[in-house]
Amino acid sequence: MEKKLCVFLLLGFWNVQALKSSRIIGGQDAKAGQYPFSAAIYINTQTGRYFCGGALISNHWILTAGQCVNNAVFFTVHLGSNTLEQDDSNRKILASSRYVLHPDFNPDTLENDVGLIKLREPVMYNDYIQRILLAYDYTDDDTDLTAIGWGQTSDSNNALSEHLQYVTLAAIPNDDCVAVYGDQISDHMICVAGQFNEGTCIGDTGSPLLDNDPVSRSLRHVGIASFISGNGCESTDPSGYTKTYSFREWIRNVTSL
């Protein structure tokens, strides 16, 4: 059972090639400005160029997965656009080589899979670039949540999605997730599942999981895409995220938010 979770560590970064057709499993195209905090992150390491998602949490900081920043050399971050390659006047391209990896990140178990990228200059907010608020509590089981990302749509199509995708998923009890992945599932992880086989896929790593908070009437960042099943994206196994609230204080200490 342990192998099912760890397979995603090998596939969690996407070697950037043809960025056309495909999407998060079971998703729909997001409208312009629908998720103005979404970040497309191109990562350069000593071994290649890879892709992750992320979320703008302030005008200086991007929140993503620890595996997306681990051993990184340079980042190119796209904000303001739902597309990866099409011309878009709303797109802002930023560069950075500064990141903070959670000190207890474990690349074998994906425990503490949290990372932060600091932009060289603060980004200006507008209708298409906005920060997202962090979770202020843990997410209840059975809560409807939204996953977004540019990941692939099937196991047979290995291209990233040109358009940002979103899909509704439900939080499931951790015991149900343990039944699939084994004891590697910790209290700092959250698993989600759809009606059929909806979920995240390769290329979605680091992308946010969102909750529509009725109190603030805004979206909240409740999870960071971390792992999928070794059985493939199209299996009915749940998708795994790192719980944002578990690391809220660490994030605030690093970023001074």
C-alpha cells in the first residue's frame, strides 16, 4: 500500500514538453479571473525543467508543495492568466530563485509537503491577480471543495492542460484514505474524492484545494496537492493534499502574514 502514495513523488513534477489539450480529471475550463490567485510555476533544477501549480497568498509569496521547491535552482511564475501558452495581456511573468522548504519535509513519505516561493518584487493586484486567504480551521469530512490545476486529463495523454481546470470534490475521512494508502497518511493530510474518478493528476502538484467560506464569503486555501494513486489518475482512488491549516503558523512565521 505504501508504494501507491510514493509513486507520485516520482511523477509529481512534470517535464515541460507539449503544453496542449488535457486537464485535471473530470474538470471544466475556469473563466478569466475566476481563480485570480492561481500560479503556474516552471521549475529549473540541475536535472531538468518541471511544472507545478501554486497559489498567491500575498503580493510577495507563492504557496506550493515542498516537492516543487526541493532542490530547485530557479522559478518562472505565471500569474493572471488561465492559459499556459496562448497570448494573454493579463499574464504577468515573474522570476525568483528564493524559496523556503518546510524543515521537516520528507521526500519519501511526503510528510510536511509544503514550500514557499518569494517573488523578487511585489506583484500589483488587479481583477486577474489577487491573493487567497488561508484556512482558519480544519476541514470537516464530506465538505464540498474545489480542486484546480493544469494537470493532465488521463493516463494515456501526458500533456499539460492549456486551460486552468476546476472540479468539485468532497473531503473524505482519513480512515478511508488510510484504507487505500496505508499508514503513511497522517493527520496533516487530507484526501478528496469525486462522484466517479474526478481528481488531481500529474502536473497538478502544488495546486490549491479551495473551500467556499460562508462567513467571509470568499474562497479559502485548505490544501496543497501532494499525491495521487499509483493505480493512475483515472482510478477511483482518492487524491491526496497537505492540510493548509496544519501549517498556517509556519507559513505566517516565514512570510510575516
